[in-house]
Amino acid sequence: MSRTRSRTAPLDPACVAAVDLARSAIEENVRPGDVGEHLGVEGEGERVITHYFDCLDRAYRGWRWAVTVARASRARNVTVSEVVLLPGSGALLPPEWVPWSERLRPGDLGVGDLLPTAADDDRLAPGFTETADDSDRQMIFEYGLGRARVLSPIGRDRVVRRWHSGDPGPHTPIAHAAPAQCSTCGFYWPLAGALGVGFGVCTNEFAPDDGRVVAADHGCGAHSEAAVLPHQVEPTSPILDDLAYDHLTEEPPEAELAGSVEDADTEPLGHS
């Protein structure tokens, strides 16, 4: 077998010589100072040539103008087909476009926003899926509550990994400093179903995770058995000793000293 050889169409001389025509096509819409020197040509097909010019606009450093010219068969005049601005090797380019479903992050959903779930989302499974696994019977029961889809085993595994490695898990500073794990706390309420083996909800209003899902091996300082308050000692009534008494020397008050009989010579007593 012989390989098929691709033949490159020869460059049309008339199209190659249309440098001024290509430059004027650019200058019709931009300032003359934004078009630099001619960088060369490239064949696009039979009697189709693209001319490249340097872009001098400060906002588009590294870019180049591309003007495609063509000539019809047996025609003498060359016409402009397209004028575009293309990035060069050192051009500043925007980041690669990423679909919104891949850009979405926790907390991006706001009031009134709708987040559609794909029909083939592997995190969900039909609620009527029959299974012999006891851990999945909860999903069948949940379908009776009116949900067409429930959490699939894949979705459950992702939840376990995300929760256990995140803030509700055991690898946080507050969990390391906790006196005990949440599984031994009286405010720990286990989840129903398969997730109840390792996760529950904190119900302590004074805990930082109140109303949130926490791992069984998570912990905080608000553990129900963290510290037992000592019993308050009630004060007793004073004990009086009625069998003995103390001798006290009673001194007259200052008012009586001021009105003593020693002042009779200087102050009349009010009688004869």
C-alpha cells in the first residue's frame, strides 16, 4: 500500500502581493498607529492567503492582525474575506473556559437561585431500587415519603469522605482539644439509616456545631460530660452558746460626757 501524499496548494501571486489591501482593511476600523509591520503570509487554500500584521495596541501586546484575502477563478481583483485579531506566542489570554457545573462551589447558591441536578447524577438513585443490602433499605423507605430519587451508595461514600475530612470531622483543632468524642455526648443525636453509624446532629445550643452534622469522633468543649459542677454548700445557721457569757465594760456615749455635771459652773441648770 502506498501512502497518500497531501499536496500543498501554491500561493497565489496576486493574493501574496495584496499587502496594502490587507493593511487598509485593518485601518478602516482601527487607528493607523495600531497596525505594525507585515509579519508574513500563510496559505489557506487555492487562491486564499492570510496576511499577518503586528498589533501595536498597548492593550493587546503579543497579538497580531490576520487578514484573509481571496481571488476568484480567472479574476484579476483580490478581495478581503476576513479581518480578525489573533493571539501570538506571548499574548495575554483569559483562563480556559470551565462549565458552570465545574465552577460551582459550596455557598454559591443564593436566594432564588435554582441548581438543576442531572438525570444521570451518580450521587442519586431511584427510590424504588431493590437491594438486599440492609444499609440501603432506608432508601426504599424514603421513597414512600414522595421522593423519586434518594442518595445512592456512590453519593453516600462521597458524603462520608467530605464530612469526615472537613470541619465536622475529627481532624480539626477543636476536635483535638475536646475532652471526649461526640459519640459519648448526651447532646449527640445519630442520623437515621446507614449514615447514622458515623454521623449525627449536635443539639447543644451552646456548642459551635449546634444544629449541624458532626462525625461520631468529632468533639468540642461543650461535651455533656466535660466537667461536673461541684455541689453548692448551703450556709448553716450560726451556733449560739447559751451556757457562758462575756463581761463587757460599758462606756458612756459621747453625748452623755458632753452634758456631765462638770460643766455646772459655766452653764445654768435651769433651777434656783
